Amino acid sequence: MAFYAAVLVLDDIVVRQGECLSSQLETTGKVCDFELNRTSCIFEPVFSAGQPTWAVYQGVTEGVADHTTHTANGHYYGLDLAAFGGRTSATTFRTSSVAAQAVDGTTYRCLQFSYLMANVLPNTTLNYYTSSGVGFGRQREHWSVAGSTLKMWFTRRAPLPNYRSTFLSMGIKTLGEPAGKVFIDDVKFLKTSCNYPHTCDFEVNKKEL
């Protein structure tokens, strides 16, 4: 009998009352899976001199398919960090960001998205920011993750501020010689809070619940 090394993981365990409902019923019409017309959905690049812009990609990246269809025909949105070009100093960050259309934070309470960071260095981060109706001059960082996700998609939920016009953006920051790829997929806006009763996503203090 042959034995093989393997890893079994669990995440996003939810217990709730009532019948099981599709998560689609909890979302707005602004669900970005980047499959329709292969567009960037509600996102637009934040242009900065000399910095590359995000794009819609198709196919298998580093052995991983998109999060929506799980096939080579699927699409996702992000950046090949090689587009940054050559190496910079170890103290100079380079960034590339996208901004979303305004969302009514008094109606929609939670942002959910999946992300893949393939073969990136530990000093590469994916960041999520929000600001109120005054534009992007007063951004607040709500969440950040660094390093590779080991060829796996992860799903994250982050609260939306209670602003009538909430602006959000996603940004990639890297130091030194850029390497790897960073993608997002299945971006959804939920009317419910980010945490259900009896929800285990293992994000809070990284403890088992």
C-alpha cells in the first residue's frame, strides 16, 4: 500500500439558523468575477508615472486556475510584478493600485474578495483601503497581507465604513526586485455584517475557535 504526504485544510466555517441560501442573495448587483466581457468590472487603475497597471488575465497561473470557474477558461484581475521592471533599493517601495466606484456603506456592510499571491517575495503586500466621500486623499488601510499564498486562493471579508459614499481601493506594494503575480477574483458587496454568529475564519488573532 502506498502512502502520500498531503495537507488537509478547513476555513470559513459558518453555522446559522434556517435553510441554506446562496451567498448571491446577500450581494448587490456589483459582483465582480471578471468573466463578463473580460472587463475590470467596477475597478479602474490609479495612474502613477512609471508604474504598471492591473489587467484582466485568463488561464492557469503558476498551476492555479481562476477562483470562479476553476478552469483555464476563467478570468481574474491583478498584476504580474515583472511589469515593475528591474530592481530598486531595499528601502524604496513601488506600488500599483486600482480604485472602485463609490459604494453606499450605509446599505452594504461588508466587502468579500478572493486573492492569490503566486511566488511573490515576503516584502510584497496586497492592501485594502477605504475613504469617505472626500475622495482618495484620506485613505485608511483596513487590511494587508504579505508573501505567497502557496498556489492557493484565500477569501477575505473586510467591513465597509458607514459612509453614504465609500471609496475603496486595492494596492500592491513591493521592495527590491519584483517577482511573482498578485490577483483578485469574486469581489462581492454584502448587506450583512462580515461575521455571522458562530463563524470561524481563523483570521482573528490566528487562533482556533
